[in-house]
Amino acid sequence: MTEKKFSLGLDFGTNSVRALIVDVENGEEIGSCVYNYRRGEDGVILDEKDPNFARQDPKDYWEGMEASIQGALREARDKKSFRAEGIVGIGIDTTGSTLLPVDEDGLPLSFQEEFKNNPAAMVWLWKDHTSFEEAALITARAKEDEIDYTKYSGGIYSSEWFFSKILHLAKVAPEVFRAAASFVEHCDLMPALLVGDTKPQNIKRSRCAAGHKAMFNREWGGLPAEQFFCRVDEKLKGIRDKLYQETYTADVKVGGLSKEWAEKLSLSAGVSVSVGAFDAHMGAVGAGIKPGTLVKIMGTSTCDTMIAPPETLKVSIEGICGQVEGSIIPGFVGLEAGQSAVGDIFAWYRDQLRWPVENILSRTSFASSLDIKKLMEETKDLSYEILTEKAKSLRAGQSGLLALDWLNGNRTILVDPNLTGQIIGLTLQTRPEEIFLALIESTAFGAKVIMDRISEYGIDIEEVITCGGLAERNPLLMQVYADIIGKPIKISRSAQTCALGAAMFGAVAAGHYPRVEDAQGVMGGLKSTVYYPREESMAVYSRLFKLYKTLHDSLGTKNFSGDLYPVMKELLKIKREVMSKC
Amino acid sequence: MTEKKFSLGLDFGTNSVRALIVDVENGEEIGSCVYNYRRGEDGVILDEKDPNFARQDPKDYWEGMEASIQGALREARDKKSFRAEGIVGIGIDTTGSTLLPVDEDGLPLSFQEEFKNNPAAMVWLWKDHTSFEEAALITARAKEDEIDYTKYSGGIYSSEWFFSKILHLAKVAPEVFRAAASFVEHCDLMPALLVGDTKPQNIKRSRCAAGHKAMFNREWGGLPAEQFFCRVDEKLKGIRDKLYQETYTADVKVGGLSKEWAEKLSLSAGVSVSVGAFDAHMGAVGAGIKPGTLVKIMGTSTCDTMIAPPETLKVSIEGICGQVEGSIIPGFVGLEAGQSAVGDIFAWYRDQLRWPVENILSRTSFASSLDIKKLMEETKDLSYEILTEKAKSLRAGQSGLLALDWLNGNRTILVDPNLTGQIIGLTLQTRPEEIFLALIESTAFGAKVIMDRISEYGIDIEEVITCGGLAERNPLLMQVYADIIGKPIKISRSAQTCALGAAMFGAVAAGHYPRVEDAQGVMGGLKSTVYYPREESMAVYSRLFKLYKTLHDSLGTKNFSGDLYPVMKELLKIKREVMSKC
């Protein structure tokens, strides 16, 4: 009997890091551990005065990496088949653009005494939106240039991205900016740390991060030209020299595990560490992405990814957030799109219904017999449960409602954060479960708009694989999505597709598989549950989708030429027709 | 010292009847009593299977009239100044079109053994909507005729109105239809009953009811022509002969109190009884309507009334529900407009927030310590209180929300029941009190649209007087209305303007005043509280109103040519501006 081999995936999320140990021959999850960051609120350092502010203390990454791997190893050791020496590779994904200003050794400036309590010297978390003015400026300058450097990033540079943050940092904390030898993505730093060489010039930068968030593209020779940055702001003069010319796909080996970390983790030195990438992209790999397959990672927001051979996609798809060669699977163009809020919308609505618990019940005569805090906790899941239970018995079109899923703006295909949510069709008889279902439907309509846009560019979507908490927990949601999208929806077998994808790349970097597709074939898989579209709902939803598109285009695009008058009428007509069949 | 004189107003509402005894020299309310109808649910007979169904048992009117007057007399007798012999007149208002099929003596057919449990032989309450098909038919036929008989009724004949109901009755209960010697409005029957002569041919029909609900107009010689009815449906052949050629304004005396009723009520026989009218119209009189004054009766829905000299108003105002000479004040054209839901919208939203009490709390671990029914009762007012408290600190434009107040369709100016409510501007940060305020604002915007339409026709609105429960109880609502309408809002002194208006007409019929305007001058009045528009809010609201009008026109009218794209943008812009000033 040969020794079993394993790969370790590390998934750095917004609030925690997960380590996952996987059998490279069958994808079996042998050990897993989540480490919650300790600094700030749920691991995020906030600023009461500025809702756009979101930083992180890099110490949490150091401590979290060590602790989560040790935890996963502890769990794995309970399995007879496991021996730590069997671990051949380590892959890493993180959020992004999650940025650190670093010194000449590649260590966070916040580790230095001088900057230790300076939030500008810490991690600028992906969801830090303090740089919105800088983002608008970069977008504007890109439009004036001969080359539109944003063309593969949906045409609009985001406040969440690399250079917006660097410029804002330069403005608000010039001393930190000056002290920074380089700026690194979280997903670039962690592999470098494990192999024991974080010198900025030696760090193997992720193609995924560079292409999606830093306008890196071979078409214009890597990062944008020096002149472009100077036109954006003189402060960015020379920024290219602090950065990189090369980027790497995640199948590339960064190096072997350093002696120092091998000892810390009780692993063998020299274990292959692969180049990092973003969570959604590794998640897509873990979920089984391949040409023709759209992978939908569903959580608070969604990330939709596809891959296409470079020869079939020579133009940029309008309104798609990102289009980068090699960002997901080497050799393919990785497409990234997404909705800025999905689970967040349902949580918002659930909290509308929990608002009375906190704000009204406490003033009734029953207040003394209630533990409001406990009640809030209890109603968190229960509210979903009951809403879902009641919404389940509603038929498509029965409520007469239609919503726009823009409560956090629209990422794809309108690329416009300045849009808001809408509900139409309300009557005095409208019930909460109907609103809940309309919100679910709105996110599915939003998903269909993205798919239609991709299809318009000749990329066929043959199947949809979902993963993430929502997909696993909510059959109603999945069924509505199938009915609206009109395609069967499958669910990835693993609940940890990001960490699993990272582990797949670890196995490839280790040479265990020649290509990540081979790792996918063996280590990945689907659940047996498939949601098939229901004929009757599909027919109604295709009528509702037309109305959704009318609202979408009239409120979300300039110069809409259609007529809105029929929207309410048609909703009522559908409602009456559906009711008459009940 | 001369004996004091009093007038008695009777206000028959949907669920109860109120008697009010008023000093004719100063309007002092001497005695009052409400009698709740006993049959059906809250006095309304419903049909579980048909939400459009709403009937009433006329026995409640007989019993209620007697009991409420006796109750008011009992209360009045506690006052030293009062003697029952001082009562000189009685005026009556009712809901409408609230219709009874009657026999040759003018008594309800449901009093006959043959029809006693037949709902078609009972009262067809104003809000009975079973006749919607007949209403559509009458509207369609009116458009084909040389004369559009609906032109002074907003151009669309309603399912709530006189002939829709008669035709529906003819179809569903031909035996009742055949047995009916006539059809009378509730407000016509009660005065006739008090004077002891209900013979249909002797009943003095109300101008108000006939003009607003039965297409009665001098322009075409009273009721529509026989041929018109035949074209609508052969069943209506001869209907004119069962009805009337003459109608009367409410200052006209029907006769003296009959001996029978004088005995029942311990009043003097011969007390003057005036012609009846609808509640909202008498309410307007009680509130102090005069040329240039818009009276707004605010409750579950609203009724807006104005009067104008006939010479200034020779055309029909587009979209206004009714325009009838003498319907409010003799000698003037009475204008009636209104919003199909106002208080009902707030109640709807309150109940969205109470839904969790009933549906979620009962499944928590605290369920056993809660009395859900009691909690529902307690949270009824409390929810309003807390929402109002929180909404009070919001500034105009701060929420970024905008709503359309069409949750029960739009009565004025679109005259379209097939419209629905809408909320736009939702974000993940939107809070319930913001939605509550947006709903309040939406009803005020709707009110402004009505006022603007009236003004367009050259009728100046110099002041606004409100009355009704909402006006009395809700300072926030009144302030928002003042800010949005941009005019001071006054509140009628009496909380019972309908009964007070009826009492004013009673005093005129008794000859105590030559004209009802004289009675108004003495018996009416305003509260000292006036809501003045606040400059800063006005400025923001005038921007929001433009957006409201864009939504209103694009979703409510055909061939809208404007652009909706700026709506969400402008809402966000206003929000940012307002927030930056906080």
C-alpha cells in the first residue's frame, strides 16, 4: 500500500481563515479548521465616523495561518489514513483587492514601531471604500487615454481596487506611502511568507489579482504606462517601479515551505506552495469550472465566473467586471461578473421583520418577560425559515410584485454603484412572504441578465454550478433560480470550494497533477441534487423577466425608449391569470 | 333669557352611526353617542368567498338611529342649558353609494319574509365591489354615446356606484330586482323615515348622491336617457320610471319629525328634518368649506372637496371624481376628489411590522410566556407611535426613498384602480422608519397632484383645512403635508365634522339660518394649531415632487416621454446633500 497524499488549501476570508486538508486522490476532506480574526469587529477594523472604512491587522493573518493549519492537522490526525508527511502541496486564496503597504523585506509597515497604530499602514480590506474619489478619477483618466486601461475590468475602476487604494493612501498618509517599498496583495504575500522570501522583487504576483484589480494586461505590456499614472496624480509618479512586470497563474510553484514555517506547522520543509489567487476564482476551480460551465458562488453577494478559450473571446464583454487570461484556469480567459448583493438583500429584509422585536416589543407590557437579545438571536434563522415556508406555497406571478435587486448598486452589467432597490406592485393585501419571494426572484432575474449578456458574446452557458451557503441551505432559492434561468442548477459537492480549489492548485504545484483540470477531475464533484426548471413557473417567469428588463433598462440606462405604463398592468394581469388557476 | 336652541346631526358611517347634538349659536357639542352596528363583522356582512362583497342589514340603521339619538340626548341632559324641546332641526349624512332595494312603501325588501335572508335584498354598502364588470360596461357604453354621462364623474363609472350595483343586482337576484319598487340611497331613506313618509315617489332625493353616483345632471335633463340604460343592458329597461326626476340640496326641509319617531326619541313632533347627503360632503361643510378652501377629510382613504361658483367652472376637470352643482353648498359646484388609500397604507405597513408578532414570535422559545393576541392588540397603536417617534428625526430627502401611494389604485387624477404601489431608493441601510416616512410623503405627493390639477383649471386653493382621525392624531403627518403642499394646514375644531355639518343643515332646514354659510360662520371653527411649511423641507420636497411626478406619469399614463434614468441618481444626490448638512 502506497502512502496517501494530501494537499492543503488555505482560504482567507473577510472575517476568518480556513485551512482544509484534502486527499488528492478523491477530494475527501480529511481535516478542516476555521480561525476567526481577533482584531476589530469580527476581524475588521472599522471607523465609526466613516462607513467606507475597513482595515485589517495583518497579525491576524500570521496567527490565523498558523492556528488554522494546526487545527486542520489535529483533525486530520484522527483519521487513520493520514500522515502529515503525506502533504505535498499548499494553495492559498484570499479576498481582494486586499492590499498591504510593505517594507523592503515585504513585511507590513504596521509591524514597524513607527506605524504600529496607523491604520494606513495596515491591511486595506477589499470592502474599504474610502477611495471612491480616487476610483472616479482613475476611471475618468482612463477614458481620456488612447488606451482604456479599464476595458477588461468592466469600464469602471472601483474604489475597492489596487490603485484607488494606493492613491488614497498617498493622500491621507504620505509618510506611510513614502515608507512603502511596495504594495502587495494579500494573496501574493501569504505564499511568499510560507516559502520564506517576502522581498517584494521576489514575490510571485498573482495574475488573477493583477489582471482583475490592477489593470495588468499583456495587450498594453503589463501595468498601465508611467504617463497614465502621472496624469491620474503626480503622487503616483514612479509607482510602477515599486510594483511588478511579471504575473503568474496559480498552477505555478512559488517555492518550497521554509524551514521556519515547516517547524511551526510540523510539516516537512520543501512542501510545494503555489501562487495565490482570489477566493471566488479558486472557488470556481473547486466547484468544477470548465468551458460552458458558469460557476455561481452565492453568499452575501455573488460572484459568477466562466472560462473561455482566448481565441473565442477577443473583445471585452460590455459590463462584465473582469476578463483576464489565466486568472482562473491557466490557458483560458477568466470571466468574472457578479451581483453586489444577494444574501445581503434577504438579510436586510429579515432584519426589517426583526426590527419590531428590538424596537417595539421592548415597549409592550411583555417586555419584562422577554430577553430581547436572545429573541433577536433566535429569530435570525427562524425568520428565514418561516418566510421560506410561507413563500414556498406561492406560485410564480401570484403576488403581482416585481423588485429590482440593486439595494447595493449593480456590479454587472450596469457597473453602477449609484443604483438602488425598488419594489413595484404593492397592494394593501401584500404580505411579507410575497415581498421575500419577490426579492429572491429579483436576484435571480439579475443573475439571468448577467448570463444573457455573456451569451450575447457567443459564449454558451451549458450548465450552472452553484456553491456557497445560500446554495446549500435554501432549496426554494435554488428552485426559483432554476425556473428563472431556465437551466438545471447543480451544487458543488464540497461546501468549501475556495479552500478546495486552493488545495487543487497546491497539488498541481507539487507536480501531483500536470494541470489543474486533472486535479478537478479527481478531487472535485457535484452533489446528487439537481434543481430542474418547472415548466409552468418558467412560462410565468419569462413574462415577468420582460417586465424586469423594462424596469432595469428604464431606471438603469440612459435614453430608454420603451413604455413603462404596461408594467403594473401586466403584473396585475399575470396575477389574475395565476390566481384563476389556483 | 331665551331658550337655547340645538340641532341634531346624524352621521351613518361604515361600521356605526353617531348622533351629535350641537348648540346652534356657538357649535358647542352638547351630547354625542356612537352606536356600533351589530350584524356581520363590525357591522358589515361579508362573503368569505368573495372579497368584493360588502352588505349591511338595514335593521342596524333603524336600531342605530334610535339608540344613538337617545344616547346623545342622555348625555345632553346632563348639561343644565339643555332641554330636548330646544332641538329645532335634524340633518343626516351617510356613506354612499349605499343602496337599498325597497318595496312600494319604501321599506327594505329584506324586511319581507320572502327575502329576509337574501343579501341582495339588504343594503349594498359603498365598498361592495361585486359590480366591477357592470361598472366597466357602463363606462364603455358612456364613451359610445353622444353624451358622456360620466363626464362629471371623472370619466369612469365606478363599481361602488348606483347603477353598477342595480345592474349587478338584476343579474344575480332577478327576483329581488323584480320585487323592488325603487332603489334608494341610504342618505335619502333615513330623512324620509324620520318624517314618516318613505313612499319612493315622495322621497326627496339627495342632489349630492344623485349627482356624484347616479350621473344626474341638469345638462342632460337629470338621469341618463332611457336608451342609454337599454344599451347598457336590456334588464335596465324602465329603470328611470322607478327612480326620480328631481333632486334636492341639503338645505331643503324634507318635512317634520313624525309622531311615531317623536315618541320613540322623546322629541317634539314636527322638528325640521333636512335632505340627506354623503358624509364627506357634510363633513366638508362642518369643517368650514368655502370658495378657495380645500377640505381634506383624512382617514383610511381621503376625500378632498372644494366648491366653486358655477360661472367659474363650466368644464369638467380631468380626472376629478365628481363635479356636481349644489352637492356641498347650495349655489356652488361641489368638487370631490380623493386618494383611494392613505391611512390604509400606514396600517398596511404597520401590519407588515406586526406580522412577525403573529407568525414568528409564536415559534420562539418565548411563545409560552406571550399572549400573542394581546400583543397584537398592544402593538397596534404602539407600532405607529414608535415609527412616528423615529421618523420625526429624519430630514426630508435623507432616506433616499420615494414611494407611489397606489396600494389601492389611484382615484384622482388617474382614475385607475389597476395601479399598484411602489417604493424606490431601497438600500441595505434602509430602515423601517424611513419606509414609513416615505409612505407618508407619497400620500402627500398624491395630495399635491390633486391640488395642482384643480389649480390648473383656474380654481385657486388659498387654504387647506383637514379633519378626520389622521389629522387630529398625527402632527408628523400634518407637518409633512404642509411641507409638501407648501401651504399652511389648518384643522377643523370639531372632531365630528360630518355630524356637525349635518347639524348645520338641520339648523338651516329649521329656518334658524337662511343659508348654511351662516350656520358655518357660527357653529364651525378651527383649532388653534396650524402647520406651516418649513423652508428647508419645502425646498427638498419640491425636488422630490418632480421625481414623484416622473414616476407617476411614467407608470400611470400612456406615452410618457420623459427619462427615468435620473430618478435614482437624483434621489441619491439629494440624500448626500441632506446628509452633508446633518
